Amino acid sequence: MNHKKVIGDPVVIGGRQLSLSRAIRAGDFVFATGQVPFKDGTVMTSGSIEEQTRAVLDEIKQTLAQAGCELSDVVKAMVWLTDRADFPGFNEVYAEYFPNDPPARSAVVNDLLVDVRVEVEVVAYRPETATA
């Protein structure tokens, strides 16, 4: 019996399928791949930190829904920002998506592999029986 289930369609950027899954359910946990902002199917290389954060969190919300989860099921978030000055704007939007009992979170400032301002990865917990 396989205890790992791929969630969502393959990730394709620029016509090329990437060697990663959108998310994986392993038992009662869902591990989502780090999400960068997309708009109209392309990487969002412009826009404010608030716009990019909304795009990221909306995409994460959609991916979690495919796994039978909601944002309220997120227990851990990892955040990468390319500019320390973006943290207040990021944090303001993030708080709208996680208004109650927010998940544990780490945040770092670092270069990213694509030209965006933010990337977010989450882990959610929801027993598989709750998704039936």
C-alpha cells in the first residue's frame, strides 16, 4: 500500500514540466511545494509584495483544497523574501489569510531561483478520514 499521494496536476512552467509535485499527502499531513506568485499562468515578476503574497496564498489555498484541506489546517509555513523591507507588507497580507491560530512560521531573506519577491511553503494536517 502506497502511503504517499500526489496532489494536483504536474507543475509546468514555460511549456516544461518540472520535476516536482504541487503537493504530497503522506498520511494525515499534506506537504506543499514552495509556491511563487503566478498571474494568468505565468510567473508574476512584477507587482507589489502585497499583490505577490496574495497570488501565492491564493494558489496555496487552491492546492490545499485539492487535498481536502483548508488554510486553517496549515501547521507550519516557511517564507522566503528577497528583500527584508518587504516583510511588513507580506506580514499584513499573511495575517488576512491566517487570522486565527496562525501556523508556526519561519521566514528568511534570500535570493530565489525565479525573479519574484516571495515564496511560501506550507505543511497542513488533516486526517485522511476527514477528507472523505
